[in-house]
Amino acid sequence: MEVYDELLRWAEDRGIELHGVAPRSIPGRGMGMVATKPLKANERILLVPTSALRSLDTVRTQVKTKLAKDTKAHAILAADLTMDKPTSKYSPWNAVVPSRESISSSLPLAWDARLHRYLPKPALALLRAQESKFARDWAAIQQSSLFSPSITRQDFLYTWLLVNTRTFYHENHRTAKLPKDDRMVLQPVADLFNHADAGCEVAFTPASFTITADRAYAEGDEVFICYGNHHNDFLLVEYGFVLAHNRWDEVCLDDAILPELSDGQRDLLEEKGFLGKYVLDARTVCYRTQVALRLLCISTEEWEALVDEGEDGGEELQDKVDRSLGRILRKYRGVVEGTIKELKAVEAGEAGQRYMLSMRWQQIRGLIDRTIARLES
Ligand SMILES: C[S@@+](CC[C@H](N)C(=O)[O-])C[C@H]1O[C@@H](n2cnc3c(N)ncnc32)[C@H](O)[C@@H]1O
């Protein structure tokens, strides 16, 4: 625990206040914050003064001057972290952030690319977007004379992913003029809070960031914040984990529904703005799915009339739609089962990465099973 004691001393020197919480190692989650005494709802548990943030205002002058003017904040912060030496003023913080191995094991961007095809569709789309952001930022580093000798792609990928998983949204008079995705800061110590689908309140003013208990916690409880209302495909790609219980989780049904449609039906759905992005959550299928399924149950003319009038077609049609959904989900369940089986035979990547993918597909299967059971009840 020595490095954490050192971090806390360093944090105190910078005006960071912890009240009733302390960092602890949490199995399966790296480090996390734990209540060191009973906490009451609305009790302030952390304060980080703005002066303690690592932001565009604190990066080295050479990073600012040598990178092109349009370089994104993500790349600037990552470049600045890459330049930290063991003697850096941030070394107590650098000593506690996850290792290179832990980052590259957990985040799909750093995985063996042969595993990417096993990501669910929304996760793969997020990964492709992340790949192009990283390529843009890596190009900015390579085109500059910032690093001499130059750094490797792996060096930069590590700090880029650290920034990806540890930054907080922050606005000041300067960043308010920048695009939203450039308004990011690193917060030593606050970045040790893990995520849950509901958690403590995070707020900022020009003077500080604060974290306030959302409810009472007993001594020893892990205290979470919520990184956002994210489904598990998002958490997997952006943060490298999935939650076992996630009220925001959802499953994309495109691969279940699109194959059921004829070319003509797809064209029609596209024309009306209802092609794809079909989503199932714990309670319901989305409106887009309801509209698309109706096209499988009635004539094109009847369907167009319903869509144009914004009608649902009544109970009898809803029964047909529910039966159609049940049939499609039972079929898609077979596809999901096939992916889980296939993953058992895959040798690419690490066992833990394949386990994570398998766990995600099992969650998808669970959501499908619960929906089938609900439709049949
Ligand atoms: C802001 S950091 C939180 C502190 C981090 N656990 C550490 O050891 O430094 C975010 C990272 O923590 C991990 N994490 C956060 N919440 C988690 C959770 N509920 N389950 C598993 N890992 C989690 C993920 O690796 C994520 O990328």
C-alpha cells in the first residue's frame, strides 16, 4: 500500500481532500475507492481543486508548441503523459495508474485484431470510431518533432488509452470554445473511483471538482461514481469491462431483424427512416423495432398507411408483432449460442479477453431469453 500512502500525501499537498474514502485494491476492478467510515447521503467525500487537475493548461510548453494547432486534447494529454520521467512531479500518480499490460489486456483497441470480429455490432462500431480517432492522433504525433528519439505506437497507445479511461468532462472559459470532446481533464485521485450504473454525484465549479455520496455507505463498502448511462458494449470498448448488473444495458437486434427483411422491405424502411438501430433492453423493444416488425406482419400498403398516420394498428396487430418477435429472437438465440461455442475454440488473443467476449454474449443471450419468456407468458 506504500504507493497509495505516497499518493495521498502528494494529493494532500495539492489541496485534494478525501473525507471518509481511501483507495483499495478491489478484485477484478484494479483499484477502487472504499468507505473508511459510515458515510451519509449528500456528504462530500472528495474535493479536487482546479489547480490539481492535469489539463491543457498544465501540459509542457513544448507539447503545445510542437504539435499542430488542431491537435485534439486527447492526443495532447497523452503526449504529455508519455513525456513523464520517473522524477516527474506526477510520479506518485503515475505509480498507481494501471500498467501497460493491464491496459492492453483489457481494452479491445489493444487486443489481437482477430478477436474484433467477435465484438457485438455496437461495440465493433465504437471500436472502429476509436481506431480512427487513434490513427488521427498518432498521425499528429508522427508529423511533429515532439519526440526525439521518436516513440513507438505502443508507447503512445498506452498513454492514449490511459487518457481514454481516466478523463473527466471539464469546462472553463477557454475550453468552452473548443469542441465538446476536447473539454477533458485528468484528475489524480478522483480517477480511482470505479463505475456503477448509479453512483455518487460528480460536479465542478471554476474552483474545484467535488464528489458527493449519493446514498449512505457502510464502512468497507466500495463507493462508485457513474461514468454515464452506458450499455455494456460501450463500457467494454471504452473502459475494458462489462457490468453484471447494468440498468442501462441493451442489445442491438439488427443482426436478428435485418436478415428477415426482403430487399424491397429494407428500401422502404430506409426511405421512411426506420432501417436498422433496433434495440432491446430489459423492459422493451424500441419503437424502431416495433415499426420494422409491423412490415413483416401486414401488407406494404397497410404498413405505409400506419407509418404515415403514426398509428400502431391496435391489439390484434401487436399480438402478431409479438409472435413475430418471439420467432426472430428464438432464431437469433441460436446465432448467439453459436458465437459462444465458436469463442471456445478461438486461440487468438488472451484467455481473459475471450472470457470477456463470451461473458458479453452470455449477457445478450440472457436478455433474449428473458424477453422470449416475457412474450410467452
Ligand atoms: C477511472 S479508472 C478507475 C480506477 C481503476 N480501477 C484503477 O485501478 O485505476 C477506470 C478503469 O477502472 C476499471 N473499472 C471501473 N469500473 C469498473 C467496474 N465496475 N468493473 C470493473 N472494472 C472497472 C476499468 O479498467 C476502467 O477502465
